[in-house]
Amino acid sequence: MTATSIELWAPFLVAALIAAAVTPLAILIAPKIGAMDIPKDNRRVHNKPMPRFGGIAIFAGMIIAWAIFAVKNPAMHGVMVGSAIIYILGAVDDLKNLRPLVKFSGQLLAAIVAFALGLRIQFITNWFGSGNMIFGDVACFIITVIWLVAITNAVNLIDGLDGLAAGIAAISALCLAYVAYIHGQYTSTIALMVLAGSAVGFLPFNFNPARIFMGDGGSQLLGFAIAAVSIMGAVKSATLVVVLIPALVLGLPIFDTLMAIIRRTARHQSIGTADKEHLHHRILKAGFGQRRAVLLMYCVSGIMGIMAILYSRSLYVECIGLLGIAVIIVGVIMTDTGHNKVSLRGMRLKKEDLSEEDKKYR
């Protein structure tokens, strides 16, 4: 039995409409409860206080639409309860600025609860032989918790420009939903369409110039939800590694997170230390405005998503080609800090600097 277009897009639209309806309320409530982002250091790219309570809109769209369309599947219980825990943690952080250790402990709690409710990575494809490599209970627990916490933080770290995290989350969810659909995993497809819809419904209020930020409540929720739904069964087939497809789709935030860890470790800093050297900051330094920087990162995410789809169809040559394009784009961004930009005005030659021969043609 296949899902119809209406069955797939209705969850997306319902989630988007709910998120879009709740966001204006969040904008009104945020100042009254102190959920405001005040630019008090040079790491921030905005220059005025902004509401950071948008996560409530994403959470509302997600939970309500999941309850309507996807809650019948027992695997969704772990996704929903874990997502609720991670959102509450993030919302408290937006209000109280929790210490990194407290945040990390809360993320572990959400992951452990999701695992206890049946959300597990139980095997991966055996590339060195036939069949699958089945994990024991301990390995299953460790790998599942690490996956959930790592992706939660990867998406959280890219939430540095207007519309960036919401847009990349929507692109990632849509690509994963397509992979789930072509492999007959319709519950995962619907759950991911809900996730994408919630992000898209919030995005018009968050795209530059933003009227509201999603805060840690929104960015951690999106990361955790993508990680959780992606291991419900969407990519569990004999030809795929259980976490490879979502890892490809989320290649950009994962890469940015790894670079941040390497950078801070080399400087003998805590990996939780904030800085202004993430990929999106480097794009700004290269001379792009916020909108263009965000759109550029959308494009890279889209390339990674298409690459994951091609991989799921065993089109490896095409996959490698797209990977090469993505690597070149990211490489150019990472190596161009904008310090050597030459303006067009500066490149214009003065007439007195021209030779007599050249002046004839001016």
C-alpha cells in the first residue's frame, strides 16, 4: 500500500499552519517572560534585542501534527517524549542561560528516555561481508545516545544567522522524507514531513530581517527530532548503513561541528566555548550579506541532500560528483576570509595612469 500525495502533504501543511499561527503569539509573549536575545558581545550578528521564543511555535506544529498523523506507530512515542524533553530544556535555557554541563545532561536524559521507549540503532550494514552487523545491548545504547546528542548539537551550532537553522532543517527533513518514501517507510515519511512543515511555517518570521529567533528550544528540538525520526526505520535496508543517509543529508552542520571541536581543542579551549568562526561567519567575512550567506548554505545543504538520495538509489558515481562540488564550495568559503577583497572602484584605472596609446581608446 502506498501513501497518496494528500496523505504526505497534509501533515506538512497542518504543521506549517500551526507553526505560522503560533509564531506571532510567541513574538508578543517573549518580552513579557524575558525570552529576549540581547546583543552583548561581538559574536552576535544582530544589533537590537530580539525575541528568542520561536521554538514554541515549531514545537506546537510538530507535536500536534505528529499526534494527528503519526502517533499510532509505537516508535513515535520515543520521538515525541524525547522531543518534548529536549524542547523544555532548550526553553529553560533561553530564559535562564543554563551552564553547558546542565544542557548536556538534559540532552543525555532526552536521548536515554527515547532509547528506553524503543528508539534504537540496532544494526548497520556489514560492508565486509553479507547481512548486517547486529549490535549488542551496550553498543546499541551507546551508539543511539551518541547519535541523538551529536545531531542535536550540530543543528544547534549552525543557528547563527536569520533563517539558517530552520531552512537547513526543512531541507534535511524533506530529503530524508523522500528517502523514507522510496523505501516504503511511510510513518517516517509523515513524521519528517511534519518536521519540515513546522520549520517552514516558522521560517517567514525568522528569515532576514528576522522578527524572532527560535532560540535553543527550537534549534535543539529540530536537531533531536531529525536524528530521532531518521533512525525509526527510514534507512534500514540491506544496502544502507543505518545512519549514513541522515549523516550525508546533515553533512553541513556535522562538518561545521567537527571543525569547531578541532579548532577549540587545538587552542586548548572547552569545546563549548562560543566563537565567531563557524562556516556561516566565514561566509559573512567573505563579503556576503546575511541573506546571501544563508541562501548559499541552503544550496550546499540541498546538494548534500540530493547526494544522499542518489546514494539510497545506489547511484554512487553521481553521488561522488556532487560530493566533489560540495567540497569545492565549502573549501572556497573556508579559505576566503574576505581580507583581500578588492573593490571594483579600486580596480578602475585613472586616466593619467594610462599610456598615450591607451588614452586613444578611452
